[in-house]
Amino acid sequence: MHYTGEVYRHPMEANTPLLEVTIGCSHLACTFCTMYRNTPFGISPMEHIEEDLEELKSYGRPVTRLFLVNADAFVLSTDKLARIAERIISYFPEVETITCYASIKNLKNKSPDDLKRLRKLRYNDLHIGLETGYNPALAMLNKGFDKEEAYRQLYKLKEAGFQYDALLMLGAAGKGKSEINARETANLLNETKPYMVTVLPISVVPGSKLETLCQNGEYVEQTELEMLEEEKRLLSLLEIKNCYFFGSHYFNLVPVSSDLKYKKEIIEYIDRAMKEMDEAVLHRVKPRGRL
Ligand code: SF4
């Protein structure tokens, strides 16, 4: 298989075959992210995609779900995504879902008809890096869109029949802004109804632009306790049916995932875990790691 540089996928896609169609990230500007800093953005040639599909086929296993890497494979033009899906379907007629990471910016360059065409070609379950629904935090993270744009694009996506997973970053708004961050984010999700909500705490990665913002005092980190309180606040505000809450990334201090209909139990579980936790751990800021 052709895998170039860093390759990431959602933890829930651990059993999904990965097909490389892009390399790195087309945006490469989020202040908190260093994931693809050594990998210039690129687009895989169709020959490589064809060779990888042949290799996948040679394993003799049915493929009902396929994850396109890398960071925002949905940046590709509608025609290219359609060509890729047609090749996938010719190798694996049984495929039900072609999924990938996508950004709000990627949706902006697709018309409603483009999205309906791609949905018919079995694209679905896009993992979308929203991080937050709070405009000052979106600007600080340099996501390249604001919440109004997120509403517009997500409505368009839903209208085309897509499900989406909202990727969120706890603590994105910084110290003292937990309440408004949770509220604005919950408003966005309650309106656009993702089928999954994925939360992980923000991390200040050495060498990231966010580290510089921290050093300049333009961003003040929350403690672990504040991020867990934000997670509970967000959960309490979410009113979405048929939604899975995923909070079991290895960065989550209290790993917990469940159907959102059990949100009361999830909140109680986090509460119990916090009570058993060392005070020093709760009052520290998250140790700096790579993201
Ligand atoms: S968070 Fe996603 S969109 Fe932003 S730079 Fe990193 S990989 Fe690219």
C-alpha cells in the first residue's frame, strides 16, 4: 500500500482499511496542530490508488467500509472523488460506506448537487474537525471558517443525506471560557445533529503556534478539572437522538464512550472518576504531547 509520511485515522476506524488518496493536509495552519508538519500536501495519482485497490482485493476479504486518508481527503474535487468511488465499487461492490476526514472548507467547494452525487456513490460518515462552535476560539485555532460557515456547510451536508461525526476539542476557548464554549458548541451540534460526537482535550504541542500564543499570554490553558467540567457541561446541553458519544481517545483523562441517550450515566461516570482522582492531577494543565 502507498502510505506517505504521517497517516492518521479516527480510533473508531481501527478495523477499516485505509486507502491513501491525498498526502498530508491542505490547510496545515491550525494553531494547535503539528501532525503533518513534515509532510507537504499532495494528491495521489490514480495509478497508486488502483494498485492499492488491487492489493486490498488480493487479501480476499470483503470490504464494506473504507477510510480514505489523509487529513482532509474530501478536499479533492467532486469529479476526482467520484472517480475514486467508482473504482472502489468496481473492486468491492459490497462497499457500503466510503468515509474520510473532512473540513468545513472542503464542503465549501462542493455544491448541493455535488454532495448528493457523492452520497449516491456511498460517501458518508465524514469525520469533520469542528473543534468548537465558539467564534473567538475558531479564530484563535485558525480553522479557516467561522461558526456561521459551519452551520451553512453542515446544513448543506445533511440536506444531501450525509451523516457526520463532530470532532471537538475541549478547552479550545481557554481559561474562563468553558461555559460559552460548551454552549455555542452544543447549539451547533443540536442544530446539525451529528451521528457521532468525538471529544478530546486540547493539547499544547511543543513547536506549535499555540505554544507561542501560550507564551505570549494570548491563550491560557485550562486545567484537567476545567476540561472535564467542560465535557460534562457539553454533555448536559446535547439533545441529539441516535448519536454516539466518543471520548475514549488516549488523550482523554477519563475515557468514556456510549450512546448519548445514556448521557446522565456518562456524566455520573466522569464525576465518579474525578472523585477518585489525585487532586494534583486534576489541577495540573495537560502534559504537553504531540498532536
Ligand atoms: S487539525 Fe486537521 S485541518 Fe488543521 S492543520 Fe491539522 S490536520 Fe490540517
